[in-house]
Amino acid sequence: MEKILNVIGNPGTACGTCTPKGCESCGPAPRKNETPAAFSRREFGHAILAASASALLTGCSSQKNAEPADGSAPAAPTPPALSPDLAVVQTSKGPIMTSLDEFYKIGPGPSSSHTMGPMRITYDFFQRVSKVPEDQLQRATALKVHLFGSLSATGKGHGTDRASLAGLLGKAPATCPPEFLDGLAANPDQTYKVTIGPKTLDVSLKDIVFDATKGDFRHPNTMTAKLLAGNESLYELEYYSVGGGFIEWKGYKPPDKGQPKYPFEHAGELKKYLIDDKIPLPQLLLANEMAISGKSEKDIWEFIDQVTEVMVRGVDTGLTVESVLPGPIKLHSKAAGMQRNLKTTAKGAAGRAITQVASYGFAMGEENARGHIIVTAPTAGSAGIIPAVVKSLRDLNTPTQQIRNGFLAAAAIGYLCKHNATLSGAEGGCQAEVGVGSSMGAAMIAQALGASPKVVSNAAESALEHHLGMTCDPVAGYVQVPCIERCAYGAVKAWTAYCIASEEIPEERRVDLDTTIAAMALTAKEMNVKYKETSEGGLAVSVVLC
Ligand code: SF4
């Protein structure tokens, strides 16, 4: 599998062993001082995510365009050079080192890079300026945020400005109520008060500046935040929304991590611990999480409980709100209607159960489209699946600890897919987002309901297997069609996969999880770029909006 995966980032020539700066044999070194070409949102999104995912897969910070064997022109745009200093390009091979709070990120939808990242950035800035000495704060007159590159080019459609304003107003991404974000969007001219130490400042959407779309940026999603005294900058910092809700800033140093107690890179190694050494999956993952993050067991359970509550709250909200979703598609929400009709449906037990689970997936997917608070699982586009699974497990009165264990199992599947393939629609199509989300959901159900490690793995494999090849072709570039309905399907398929895996003889399953993850990686490599979040193929070009 190693061989297959090594060729994904730099098709045809990658060695997968070079330094973060790249090498001459597997790709050109990043070009300093080169101004990125103008990109549309789609090109930007594709380029950034492809570059990031490629770096994650190969350790290379830059890549060549795919060069077809027949010598025809490369299909994809060359991604903009990313600074080799960014931690996001300095990933290396070795045991999985992802921690839960890096994976399950809480913040506003619909885009982890264009909405969640900017809100996390301005909230970080709000906390920093709170520590500026009082005499400096007394002189402050304004807070300003400048959006550059893709954030400026496409931020309006993704609510980058209101998310940035919310963070600047001291609203934490994890706890910001949806009504607050809606209020910011509905009252674009309103001025808000923000108190920082002894000073109260007026802030509005006008303080979020859509600045240059082209320039010599260290990352295409660059923004600066400033505390001003007139024209004088009292404190400022340059930030980067590096994808998936992750953020960095100038001088960023990734947090020190410990070594996992039970290192693994593939499901096969994980299974040895579980089956040969008889270590329960939750115990193993908890020990790794504590070792990597340095957190206590109590902190870890509290974090999972917080994630659970955000998810369930999102589903509950989505089940009660009916609206036309933002954007040009004018898509009417469905979750509330589905839920209402359940009371009188004549669909029978099967129809009722499927409608119930699907409505939960719709509810959270629609909340994401509204720009409300979601949890990446594994991404914003696929954020409806795990909440639907959690909500349906709660319907069964599944004990809290069992649901926590399910979260750990789901994370393990996500980590394996991230480490050995990709979680990015721009790199691997929708199989990498909804497919992985469904696979995580299947593992979560199996673990929470007390299945054996083999059944957990088989359920995850089954769900992923039946998403292989699924393309990413969002209509009009909005995370709505097909994304929301796919969350509903992803949740239902998670249950289907668990039901199949729990009824078969586990040892007789002919396809294992590592094989299917490798197949996803290979499919991602061979998938036409039109189906990788470019909105240049499939539904995106077939659906005519009027
Ligand atoms: S279609 Fe694309 S944007 Fe939508 S959920 Fe799938 S991968 Fe994400």
C-alpha cells in the first residue's frame, strides 16, 4: 500500500521521501517571491486543498501538475506555492499523531477553511489583544481585519466576514449561538461594542476588509488582524487558514506532542493490538490520546461530551427550522418537514427508521449550509453524518460512555483515512468526505453497541467500500447540492454497514479496511480533476439554475 500512496501526491514521479522543501526529483522547490496567479474560488479551493493534502501524503510542499502519459496538457492548475515554514507542509510519515481536538473541530459552517478558520483566527486575536498592556489598550481606537487571497475573492459567499466579526467580538467558535451569526448577517450595517480590558471599541462588518486577492502571500488564505490607535498599529498579527479549520500565524510553532503509547499507521497494526493483545479499542485510543495531547482522561471525556452536545444541538435546531438556504440555489430545507411527517407516515417500520436517520443528517447538513456551528467529522461538508448517528444512538438510550467510546472508534477510522489517503474532496472526491464520514459512523455505531473489534473494522470497511469513486461536484460551488442529501445517505449507509457487518461471520469478510483505504487513495489519484471540488463536472454542470 505504501507504494500506491506514494504516487498520489505527485503523480508519476513522487518519491515520497524528500524534505518538506521538496526535491528536484519529485517536484520543484517552492518558488519564493512568486505571486500566485488569479484563482477563482473553485481553483483556489482545489489548489489549496490539493497542495495541503499532497503535503500530508508525501511530505512534499509543492507538486507538479499531473502529466498524462500521452504527453497532453496537464489537467489541473498548478497549486500556489505554500511557504515551507508552514507547519501544514511539515508533516512527516510515522505513527498517527492526530489528536481529537485537531480532528473534531467546532465552528461555523459552511466551509472549514473560509468560515471556521477565520472565526478561530479572530477569536484567537481577541484573546491576544486582551493581554495587551492596559496603557496601550487605553489608546486603542479600532480593530481591523484584512482578508487576502481566496478569503477576499470568495469570502462573501462563505460568510467569512460575519464569522470573522463574531470571533472579533469574543464569540468562541464552540459556543456561539446560531441566532448571533444570523443577526450579524441580517444587520450588515449594525455596530457592536467589544470590551477589551479597560477599553470598549465599536466594531462592524465594515472592519472586515476584503483586501487584495493577488499578492505574494505565504498561504492563499491569508488574513491580518490589527489593533489600531488611529493609523498606528498597536498590535497586529498575520494569520493563515490552512485548511480543514486549522490555523497558523507568522512565527507559529506547532504544539509539542508526545509519542503514542500504541503506535500505528494502518488498521492491520491497530488490529494486532486489539485482537492479539486483547486491548480494548477505547482503552487503546484513550491511552494514545493522553500520550499525544498530554490531556487527562477527564479532559478528553469532557471534550467528547462537548462535541456531542454541539452535534445534538445542531440536529435539534435543524429539525425545527424551515428556511430557504443561503445562496443562488434557493434550496428549501427538508429536515423539519421530514420530522413532522414522521408522526403520520404510512411508510412502516423500515421507512420510519430510514426517514428518522435521514432527517437527522439533513438537519445538521442544513445547519452547516446556514453557516451555523458544526463539528468537522471529518469535514464541514460531511458534518451531518456523525451527528445523525449520535442522535439515533441517543434514541436507543445508548449510555454516555458507550457514545464516547464510539467517538474514539470513529476518530480512529478518520485518522487512518487521513494518514493513508485523504479527507479532502479537492484531493479525493466525495468518497474522502462523505465516504469517510459514513465509515466513521459505521464504526461508531458498532463500537457504541458493543460489537467486537473485527465487526467495528468490517462495518467501517463496508461503509467506505460503498462510497468508493463518489465524486465531488457541488452545484454553484455551494456546500448544499449534493452535500446535504449525501449526509443523510451517509448516515443511513453507516447503519446499513453496521447491520451487515454485525450479521455476517466477521472472519469471512473478504475485504479488509486497509485494502479499501488503499483503494480510495488509488481512486483519488485516478479521479478526473473535474470531480474534485472544482464544480467543473457532474451535477455542477448538469444542474441549470434559473
Ligand atoms: S460533494 Fe464535495 S463539497 Fe459536497 S460534501 Fe461531497 S466532498 Fe464535500
